[in-house]
Amino acid sequence: MQRAEFVNDLRCNYLTVPYEGREDDFALRMLTENVTEGFLPVELRRMDGQAYLYYNISGMQNMETIYAEKTIDREGFQTFMWHLHEAIEQSRELFLPGEGICLEPSVLFWNLGIRRWEFVYLPGLNDGEMTRMQSGREQLAEFLVMRIDYADKKLTDIAYRFYEEICAGRMHPDIFLEREDIKTGEGWEDEQAQEIGKAADILSQGQEMEEWEEKEREGKPEAEKASGGGGPRGILVILWCAAVAGTLFLGRTMQDVFLPGGAVIGLLTVLLLISLLKGKRSRKDSEPGQEDMIYMEEENIYIPYETEDKETGETMEGEKTVYMDIIRSEQERKLYGTGKFRRQKICLDGLPCVIGKDQTLADHIITDESVSRMHARFFADQEMIWMQDLNSTNGTYHNGLRLRPNGKAMLEPEDEVGFGRVQFVFR
């Protein structure tokens, strides 16, 4: 979108677009005076004699940012198509031409709060702007084709058909939806389906844990199995419990049972104690001794050795330090917290990465209410480290200066970096 800018005003972030149409335009009035579900809230402002459309994008991320490093799977594709279909239907209810929906990936926003796509509607378009809108749709089609999961053959076919439809000047996302989505009107946002999916994930994780534990038990040495609750000791415990229960039950009617029953219980008790002692001994023998231990601390390895005391002549155990040539990167690329976050350290080796407070969206988590779900992104460009604000609510700061929404800054050693009220130093 030409001449579009990201700005922040108080605690809100906006996408601003110059407006050259009439202020009494029907589409503009419908958007500013009504709650338009599926479209970004917009208001008209004047500044230095120029009118601007202010779209509120607080708490949202655009498509380019979300799919910068990951592919689009079938569920993600279907979700976008369903929300686009809903937006087109909403525009028809408001008597708005469908051509006003802007589909450039940079202005397609995912609302992190309600988890849905929201669209920019541009009112008062002239013929030249209509041509640019079609160019934006083609950009979206190319973006989807480049980032879909090509392992899914059905998704690949659907994405290319969508590309052909867009290039032909047609926009009918409903033909790419699953039939049941259109019938129910709930699509991928069905809460019950999400709960079922969560339950299925929990059950599958539990099953995987049980299988892992079973493999661990099968892979343990015999001495360790004998020291556990299974094997011969488990049989002895069962027999001991059965002998005690049988003696007490039968002894109520036949007192002659107490003598042989007590003898059996005593014998089983002795055998069980012997088994316990053997288990402890086997575990002790299997544990590595101090002479077998080698551990690493930063750059040194400590290896036990024996030396002789010059005064007493006794042999003493000691430790010698062996130098290790550890290759370090020329730049550690870490963020060191300050203030109450001084114990937090963020390593930036795995670039690109996202910092935020949502564990499902961010690579590094900062638990503070001033930090957004997806707050900032770090990436490398020509061996330099860059920081980009991700439309954060409370701002991303570089050496005390707040970046514009989605703005970027190159980092140098000892630069101060801020996420809301959380401060770090880059080294």
C-alpha cells in the first residue's frame, strides 16, 4: 500500500493512509459510524491540511511478520480463506464494494486477542487506486504460493488455483473452503473442536510418556531392575501379603493355623530383607566412584589424580586443570537484563527469533505485563544484528528512543534495549 505508515499515539498503534476522497463518502461514513466485524476500526483525522485514515492495529501482527520464517499449513490457509469470506459478506451487508478490501500481506492483520484475521477497507477509491488494489491481491497470491507447505499436495493444488483466480480478476474464497465450514458457519474457530484438539494432545502426550517409561524400564540393567519394585522382590511382597491375610482370616476359625502361618510369614520376611540388602549393594556397586567423575565448568575440566604429601609421605587425591581450547564466537550476541530483570539473559544465537510473553508465539519469554505477546523480532543482516518492533503496545526502545511500530534498528555492543518497562543491554 503506497504511502502507508505505522505510527503510535498514546497507547495505540495505527496504520495511516492518506485520504483524498470526500468526507461525506458513503463507504467512509459506514466504516466510521458502525462496528464493522472483520475490518479494522478506522477514523478520519486531519493534519497540516491533509486527511488521513487511522486504522487501529494495536495487539495485531501482519501476515508478513507471522509467516516470515514458517510455512502456511492447510489449517492456516483455510482459516484465512474463511475470514476473508466473512469480510466479503460483511461488506455486502453494509453495501460496500468488495474491491475496497486491501489484500497486501503487509496490511493483513492477525488479531492476537480474538484470534482472527482483520482487514483494511479503503473507501473513496479512484480508478488508479483500483488498479493498485488488484496488484495487492496478486501480491497476496504470490505470498501464499511461496510459503505454503508443499508436502501437502492438496494444499498446493488449492493455493495455485487461488493464484489463478486472483490473476484472472476473480475473488471467491468460499470455493476454497471445506463444505462443512460453510454449512455450520463456524469453521476453524469452533471452540468445541479446539477443546477436543487440546484433549487429544494431552492424551497423546500421556501415551508417549508411558511408552517412553516402558522403554526406559526395558533398557535398564538387571541389577537396577532387581532393585526396583518388579522382579523377584515384587513376588516376595505379594506372597508376604497373602500369607499375612490368609493367616489372619483362617485364624479366626482355626487357631492351629497361627503357628505354621507365622513360620511362613517369618521366612518370607527374611527373604524380603535379603532381597532389599542385595538391591542396595547392587546400586552402590553400579554408581560411579569419585575417581570416575569428570565434569566441566566453563573453560576447564577437572580430572582427579593422586599425589604424594612431601611432609607425611601419604598418597593424596587432588585435581589438575586441563586447558581446553574452546572456540567462541567473535560476538556472543546476548541481552543482559538490568534492574529487577538483571538475572535474565537472552541468547541471540538462534536468529531470527521473537521476544514476547506468549509461549506459543515467542522464542524467548519475558513475563511482564508491559511486554506484548509478540513484542520484538531479532534477525541478522550482513553479519549485523537488527531489532524490529512487532507493533508492540508499550513500545520497543533503542538507547532510550522508541521505535515506530514495525520499525527497525541496528544494534551495537553496549546498546540499551527496552521492551515496555523491561530493560536489557546488548553485548
